[in-house]
Amino acid sequence: MTTEVRVPTLGESVTEATVATWFKKPGDSVSADEMLCELETDKVTVEVPSPASGTLGEIVAAEGETVGVDALLATLTEANGAAAPAPAGGSSDASTKSAAPAAAPAGDGGAPVPVMVPALGESVTEATVSSWFKKVGDTVAQDEMLCELETDKVSVEVPAPTAGVLTEIMAEEGSTVQAASQLGVIAGGAAGAAPAAPAEGQTPAAADAAAGKDVANAPSAEKAMAEAGLSAAQVTGTGRDGRIMKEDVAAAIAAAKSAPAAAPASAPAQVRAPVPADDAAREERVKMTRLRQTIAKRLKDSQNTAAMLTTYNEVDMTEVMELRKQYKDQFEKKHGVRLGFMSFFTKACCHALKEVPEVNAEIDGTDIVYKNFVHMGVAAGTPTGLVVPVIRDADSMSFAEIEKAIAEKGKRAREGKLSMAEMQGGTFTISNGGVYGSLMSSPILNPPQSGILGMHKIQDRPVAINGKVEIRPMMYLALSYDHRIVDGKGAVTFLVRVKEALEDPRRLLMDL
């Protein structure tokens, strides 16, 4: 049976697209929902999935051609007997085995079982395969970890859906996969080893396809770069695997036009200068993780968007330290968690946010959205980068509840097990650079939030107390805020209220 592959709906007011890349060629076996090609419109890139399992027949629209909505792209010959691949266990037909994992039920003794990308979280559509813990031919137990995926914010471990033998890896380390796409195949029971040979034959094809995608820029982008006199090194690609798309070229041209007159002379500085051969041999080049790329983008966007300003103060930590020293053993014995400084700072910030609500608000277009609750973000350093788990409704929590939540989320952050939901919705953030020895810094806002408090190292310093010089444990505090919504008076008032609450913790009990 022949099935037609047509151009999907491209979006409101979009009537045509350019065929950017074909991931398959005529005669290739494909699975249902496997990506066949990529279309490029004026604004977005659209992937076209296979409507069924089978073999790709004729490609009607070649790369670089412009096609309209519902235009015919290719034909597909559906695999015979695709609905019942299990009985064909001994067959060596490649297309039948390609279709089998998608249709075979888990736990059907010896039948191939697909390993799929799990749910990645709200609004997350793709991930990068960071590590495979198993290789083709390895025996795996049910729920044993097979590989690890890396999204913009979190790492996701993929467990084995069944016990058996890993017979095929469809997404190699470093490749980008879409939500709900297939990662590999497990064959259960004694029959598991049989499909290994076809898998080995298929892996190079998949690798070649991936390699092709790494170097092939969109045809329309190549044409636009030629017309504008730009090289690929001058354009940042946002397509799959960094490929340059038509809109990337347009963005590069617009940036060049909007730059000041002196910009052309300084532009080459953006490109890394040639390195002597003896130095290059001692360098190590490591691709940025998706998390690090996202951190870089969000922090730069924050600087470019918000009118960010920082105000400073210092706090005498004597009272907090003495209170903690006096009650820490009783606290830990009763609540099962250590009494740290973060609960005091969280309480002090929640107290100050009630008096200066604009620090806990955000800008939405021309509106200011005031939050009548505090979802406190607590920045945590991890081996892969900075993440900000959120303590929800921190303003209604006790010291013990705050300490438990911070300890639990900090542990999960270091293990890379935080979900996307646990890092969304924060209204204010606290960042403690003091744990690394920082004496003073200016934290960067975590958009769309309007304020972030930076804590620093507690250091004994001489200060004047009632006309006398005394040595006190002092800490510098820094509040970075969005000046579009928070005035200087409000920012200073907020920081003073935090200082007052920490220097006299009894104020927190009396709500003063």
C-alpha cells in the first residue's frame, strides 16, 4: 500500500515553505513518526514525520524546492504485515525489523521493545543524548538505566522498559532527539541476540544521516549568505545541530546594519584568532552543554532586557550566629535537619517583600503583576552549572520546613534529578556566593523576576559599635533589581529591612 507524504499545516498566514533537508533517501526503511525531512518557512522550521512504517519511495520535492501547504513531498510504501511483526522473528527483512519495535508489545517474550524518549517537561521538545551506560549487545535488567538525556535545564535518565539485550542504538551520544522519539531497541529473552546483526548494519546509516545534518546548512541560507557576501563563520546557526537557517542570515544582516560605524572594525574580534600550532596541540575543545548554553543565553537576555541596578549594604551576623549556636543541636534533634543561615535569609526576605511588593513583582507587557505569595528561588551550584530550584510558598513555611526543602532540593540538584516544574515559577531569588568564598559580587537577575539577593562570605571586620571599635562577623549583601519596576527607594528599603531582621531576629517573630 502506498501512502503520500504531504506538507503539514505551516501556521497562520504561512502558505509555502522550502525543503531544507531530507533525513532519508529513497529505499530507506522508516518507522511511524520518524522524521523524514525538514521544511523552512519565513519564521520557523517544521519537521515532517513519517505517517506510517515502511520504505521511502519517490522524493517528489527535492532539497531547496519551494512547496505549498498540502503539497506532495514523497511517497511511502507501507511494510507488509507491519501490524504483526512478532511472528516474523526469523526474517532478515530490514524494513520489517525496523517497523517491529514500534508495534511490538512490551513483555512479549523475545519481541523487540522500543526505548523511547520519556516526557521531558512542559514546553521542552528536545534533548541531547549525553551518555549511554550500555552498548549494543549488553544484557540489561528492567528499569536499569540505559542512557542520560540533557535538556536546557535538567538531566533525564532513561530506564530500560523491559529486561533483555540492547540490540540497537538509534541516537548516538551528542545527537539531538525530539520528545517521544525512539532511542534504541531491546530484545527480550533468549531471542534477544538475533536482531543484533541488522542493528549493526543500520547504525552506520543513522550515523551518516546525523553527520550529514551537522554540515548541511539550509539551501535558502546558503543562497542568502552568497547574496549578502557573508561566510558561515559570520552567522550563528539555530537549526538542528547548529545548521544555519534563512532567518539566521537575516538576523546577521540586521545586526550588521544596526551596528555603529566602528563595529565593522571590531567585528572580527568575535571570531577566534588563529592559534600557534604548539599552543593548539595543548588545548582541549569541549562542546558547551545545553544547560551551559541556556544559562549563557538567559543571563545575557537578562542584561539586555532589564534596567538592572545593584545596591549594597552590610549586615552584622552576630545575633544570628549566636542564636544558631544556641539552638542548632535542639533544632536538629527535633526536626531532623541542620539549622543553617538560609532559613534566616529566606524569612528575612519574605518579611521585606511584604513591605516592598514591587521587588516580588514582574513586568508583563505594559502591566505590573504583583505576586501575593513568595516562591523563593535558591540558586545552587552543580557539576554541570547553576540551577535555581524553587521553594513554593516560602512565606508561609516555618524555619524547619524551609531548611528541609532547601536540603532536599539541593541534593536533587547536585544529582541532576530536578524536574522542570521544580525550577519554574519563582518570584524572587537568593544566591549564596559566600559558600565559595566570594566577598562581594553583583548578582544577575533571573528573568522575569525583578529582584535577586546576593549573600557573601562572613568575615570578621572592625566596626564602630556605640563609639567603640569592635571585631564583628560581617557580611556584604547585594540586591540587584529591575529599575523599570523598582525605584531606588524601594530597593534600599528592602535591603535595610533584611539587614534589620538579621541583626535582630526577634523582629521576625513579632512581624516588625
